[in-house]
Amino acid sequence: MNKDLKKYINKLIDNGWTLEHGKKTFKLRSPKGGLVSCSRTPSCPFAIKHIEADIKRVIRREQNRSEEHT
């Protein structure tokens, strides 16, 4: 795993996200239950940007759902 990706994941963990390890992938679960799955060894040089976009998408989706229920 890339050192920048590790830093980003550690920030997420500090904010209540959990990290679930698998054989070839890992999953990041938000405090509200949203899930992002990632490769342990991403070959794409833009993998961090893609993961960040997925995380932001999950956060945005969860915020929209909570606004609908208020």
C-alpha cells in the first residue's frame, strides 16, 4: 500500500471509519455504514484520487439521506 494512501486511510480511521482486510482487497466502512472497496496493490497511478472520489461520493450520499429524513 502506498504511503500517501496509508495517510489518507489513517485520517479516515481517526474520523470513525473502519478498515476491513481481505486477501487482495480492503474495505473502508463509514460510521453510517457506507462501503468503499479497494485493491491492496492498485496498479493505477491515480488510485488515490479514485479512492478519494469514492469516499466523497459515499459521504455525500449519506448526507443526502440524512437530510431526507429530517
